[in-house]
Amino acid sequence: MKSVTLKAAWMGSFWFLFLLIGTLSGCSWFSGTSNPVKAVSKLWRSTDSGLVMRIGISPISPPKSTIEPGAMERFQNTFEEQVRSLKIPAIWLGPDAPDCPNFIKSPQITPAGDFDNVAFAKESRKWGVQALVRLSLLAYDVHERSTGYLWFQKSVEEGRFLWNVAVYDSETGAKIDEVLYPMTFKADENDLKLIREGRVRDVQEGYRSAEKSLTALAKTVSDILADLPWKGFVTEVAADHMTLSSGSEAGLTVGRELALTSPATLFEGKNGQQFFLPGKTIGKIRITSVSPNRAEAVALDGVQAEKGSTVRSIR
């Protein structure tokens, strides 16, 4: 009886460790609309921190099919306008912003053709960016669907925008969440012909449907970011003094104390996917001076900070 109890306890510990690692790594085993990385972030949430996040918005990836010149620029402007109107305490960095870094304008791609989330995580910390929003137009095409029942069924062709939006966390490099969003609209024979040619402006419901879907996608981004806590990053260390890549624009003030964690460590998950596991809380720091996008701080109680450490608001 005793051996059975010990075995059950061992198995329980094993599964707990397995779920914890999978949660923190954000691997595809757990992907979906209720992403575990987002769930873990709720443990660190500080709704009254008063600190402002910096969030990047990459250029919208165009579809493989032809689309008329100027359409993607118009979609980009509409999406950014909708995102900026959200009630999220954030500084948004779009590709046309004067101070937008290259890793947002032109995200790095791996040899396999995927988004390089590890390179993004490393670069974003230097710039004090907490997250990156990536929107893709997967298709602008004619979509066929069936209507009716049994022998009354018939096929109907309609226009379609197929979007995908993903939000990445800078501390872990993990995808916080991802949503596939199709938007279909009525189209007559002339519209269908224009859609097949990649034209949007002359399609009756073209831009109207696109803008409607972009508004919905902006709200989706708001939902994904709602529970993401503010985080700062240590970029330089000298003895017990350090530099953060966030400053007064983020709401940091002289004398404010923040929790300090050890640097995140690289972890390889399923199918070779790489992420960073967040470090452990090791102490506190105090802000000693601030500039718009930089802050100097000192470690408290003999805590040793390291380059790459993360700081958080103290609840």
C-alpha cells in the first residue's frame, strides 16, 4: 500500500513539473485561444502599477496572391489607428514611427522561414519593448461556401479577407496568443472578378469589410494584452548599479522600488522551438535617475544584478 502511495505522489510531481515547463515555454502542445503563457502572466499582473508598456507593431505581412498597390499601406494605417485608440497604457511603435527600431520594421526570419522569436526577445529588451504585434493578411480571395440543407444545398461565392494576428512576449520570446480571423462579404459577379485580380478599391464592400475586420482585430489585441504586466530590462551592470531600458516615458520615477529577477534562460521545447524561461525573484532595486527611455538604479540589500535581468512592479 505504501509503495502505491509513493508511486502516486511521484507521478503527481512529474506531471506538475511537465505542465509547469510546458506552460512557461509556451510550446505548441498547449497553444490555443487560452494560452498558458498568458495565464502565467496573470500571476505577475499589477493593474495599479501606473507604468506604461512599449509595444511594437510590425508591418502587415501581405498575402501571396496579388493585391493592388497601396492596399497594404491603407490596412496598416487603419490597424494602427484602431490599436492606438484602445484603452491600454502603452506607447505604440509602428514601422513609420521616427524612433522605431529595425527589429520591428523588419523582423528577423529563421533559415526555415519562421519568425525568429529568440532574436526578437534579445533585441526588444535593449529597447524596453514588452511585446510585439504581428498581423498577416493570409488571403484576399473568393471563398466558396455551401448553404441550405440536403438536396436544397447550393454553393455561394463571396469575397474573403483571412487575417492572422499574433502577439509575442519580449521576456520569454513566446507567442502569448494567436487568432485566425476570417471576414467574408457579399460580392456580385463583377466584384468576384475584381477580387481575383487583387483589386480592393473598386469592390463594393472591399475596404469597408477590411476596416471592419481590422477594428475587430484591434480589440482582439486588446484582449490579449489586457493581462500582460509591465516589465523592464537590465542592459548594463557595474557593481551594484545598473541601467534599465525604460525611463520616464514608462512612468519610472526616482526613488521607486522594483522587484528584480535573475536573467531568463534559453529553453528548447517541442519540435526545436526555443523560448526563454523567466528567472526567479532575487531582490529589489531602487531608481536613482531617469531620462525618457533610460533609468539608473541601485541594488538593495546586497543583491547582485546581472545584465539581462528583468524588473517588475512591486504589488
